[in-house]
Amino acid sequence: MTLVDQTEPAAQMTTRNPVDGSAVATYPVAGAAEVAATVARARAGAEWWRGLSFADRRAHLLHWKSAIAQRADELASVIAAETGKPHGDAVLEVMLTLGHLDWAAKHAKATLKRRKVKAGLVNYNQHATVGYEPYGVVGVIGPWNYPFYTPMGSISYALAAGNAVVFKPSELTPGPAAWIAERWAETVGHDVLTAVTGDRGTGAALVAADVDKIAFTGSTATAKKVMAAAAERLTPIVAECGGSDALLVAADADLDAAADFIVFGGMGNSGQTCAGVERVYVVESVRETLVSKVVDRARRLRTEGADAQYGPMTLPSQVDVVRRHVDDAMRSGTVVLGGADSFRGRVIAPIVVTDVDERSDAVQEETFGPLVIINPVASLDEAVRRANATAYGLTAAVFTRDTAAANRAAAALHVGAVSINSVLGFAGVAALPFGGVKGSGFGRIHGADGLREFSVVKSIARQTRKAALNLLTMDRTEKDMHTAAKMIPMLHGRSKPPRHSTAG
């Protein structure tokens, strides 16, 4: 079974290790014809997969999961080679991802099976049920920063919901996609999960193909183009588009824990984490202490050599974006760690800047690099206002020992996910849905909402007996209409005014 149609491929591409530039592997660049052929095979696979029971799909998914887990170190090596991240980080990515796959496989039936709902007093003669059915074929377009974890947030849940998937990975990191598709072919087959490798043209061909839904992860600008193209066929999409994520620190926070998480969220994976930490808002009274702790920890990070704690930028052009944002931050702010000399080719050493103008690109845009901005605020309420004052709304974090204050801040933050006293705390909780608001996208992956995201809702009402009031007829009697008129105020006309009503 082939993963992509390789008959006279239009071109080939070679991936390179960002650490040393060495060639990793060569893959075909699928054109529109190859993509269409793959989707056609997936359509046939979807019919077989849809026809299975929840129990059978669960068994196949867990068998695939086992095949991946038994060769996890091999997959981690593929991830590390193409992204440039440390092997240990790649291992953790595999582990976290398999937890989501396990949850999706085991919870699909309980979430999506047909269930009875109350029909109401007037409709007592109707047996009402709601169920969730697969779309058919889902096209998944994945990113390069977490080439296994992020797209699998769509793939796992789409498959568990009964769909076939055609996966187009980033041209920088096609290896994990080809690898997991091979494991699927070995364990399940039937073209239910296939991969098409290639460039942006391949992705565009997938959006234009005969797919029933698109799951896209990438920039907001590209998401808009994908939406416009999908609109030609009225194809629905779910979009995860990154952000400029904020971390809020109250005066009573555990500053050591906050500093640890700021460095992890801001510098881990070279800062190439859509839900990481880019902005920090700290109450003025503890600002100097926090900055000192962050700088101390960030300064000790190893960025080169065999024991490097993060690697080079995976996307070469991202270096220029980070440089532009650092230069912009330096115009108004104070550099407390790193700066212009942090740039060493594609490796960028940690950079921390304080007191940066909130209107700067470094604050308002997504940097996607190891730059953390720390700005003082008068209160946690002000921190929330500043955190909300960008076009993005993916995630945020709040550090305080006051549970009530943390909950108030979390409720006021206009984002899709909040961590309290940690960073990315939600990422490993498979039951929690993930996604953004505003420019960070829409729709959800993970959890029960992720399963429903890749399902079509179908309602069924079955009449079990004759209605007492025969209103669904063109021959309604005056008696039935008189009874219906009397029932309206009885059913819907009784209410109490709100306690703090301002009427009158």
C-alpha cells in the first residue's frame, strides 16, 4: 500500500537537519493529481472505517498506538532530526501525543453514541435522540514546530470519530507524517490514514480536493487564505493559529515557580511554541525579584553542543522575525539578558527585555522565538487588561496563591485555555479541549469537544403515538387551536422578575 501516489512525481524535496544542515531524507512533492488520487482512496477507506463499530475502531486505534509506542525512540529521532530539537524533547512530544490518542480511542463511544433527549411536555409522543456521525474524509495540514503532537490533536480525534484522514505535513518536517502513516499501513491499512508530502501547492491542492473538513494549524494570515479557498466548496475548517501568550504574576505568587515556568514556556523548543510564554505582566512590588530569577535561570540554559537544552530555529526565516522584534523591543525597553549578540546563525540565545512599549510589534505580534518581555503592572486586574489587548487569544497563565483571584483572572482572560500556577498545564489533560479565540483561530481539538469537532450532529424524532393536539396537519380543528392558545401562557407566561431589576 503506497502512502502517496508516486507515479511520475512532479518533484522531490530533501529535508535538512537545522543543527548542521545535513540531509535527512527525500520525499515526493505531491501535485494536484496525486492529492486527488489519495483523497479518492481515502474516500473508500472512510466507508470501511465508518462501517466499523466503536469497539472495533477503538481496537484498531489502540493497536496503532502500540505500534508507535514500541518504536517511540525511532519516531523521536525522526522528529529531532528535522526540527533540530533535542532528542529528549522529541521523546516527551511522543509520550504526550500518545496520551491523547489513547483518550480519543477510549472515549469516542461515550461521547458520540446516539442518546435520548427529553422531548418536552407538548411533544410527549416523540422519542427524541441525538447522535454524531463522521464527516467522511478530513484533510489535516500540520505545522513544523511540533510535527507529531499538534497534528495528532486533529488526527487522533478525527479517526476516533470515524473519519478517514489525509495528512499534509509541513515541508520542513514530513518525516513524522510518513512514519506514522507507515505504522498505520502495517497495523490497519484500508487507506484510512494516508500522508501526502509536498510544499504549499500540495496543501492548497488538499484544501481544493474532495475533502469534507479541513484541520489547519499555522499563522493567522495563512489560515485566512485556507478559509477563503475552503469557502469555494463550503468546506468547514478548524483553525489553530498561534498567539502572543501572556503570563500574569500577582504579588503573592510563588516567584521561583513562576520564573521556572516563564523560562520553560518562553525558551523551550527555542520559543517555537504557539501556547508558550511571550509576555509577562508582574505586579510592581515583586517585579525586580521576578526579573532577577528569570534572568538567572535563562542565563544558565545551554543552547549549543550535545547537551543543548534547545536547538536552532527550525524555520530559517523565523530568525529575521525574532531579530526584528528584539530590535523593536530594545527601542523602548531595557535589555536585561542577551540582545543583538544572542543571534548565532540559526541559534538564538535567551533574550529578556523589560518595560517594553505595549504598542510595539514585539508585544502585539507573535514572535515565536526565545524572547520574553516582562512589563510591570499595578494589579492583577491591569495585567488581565493588558493580556487581552492584542489581536490574539490562544492561552494565558496566572500565578497567585489566591484561588479566588486566580479564578477571577482566568474568567476575565479572553483566551481559549488558561493555566493556573503552571504553563501548558492543559496540554497533557486529554479531556480538556484546546483552541483559541480572536486571531488565534476557532474550533476545538482534544477532549469530547475535539471528538464532536470532527462529527456531524444528526437529530432524530420518532413519533410513538398520536398527539393529543393534532397540530401538524393542514386540517387543524378550532378546538385544537383553542387549546393550544390557552396552553401558551400556562407553559411560558409564568416568571419572576430578576432580583435586581431596573425596569420602571
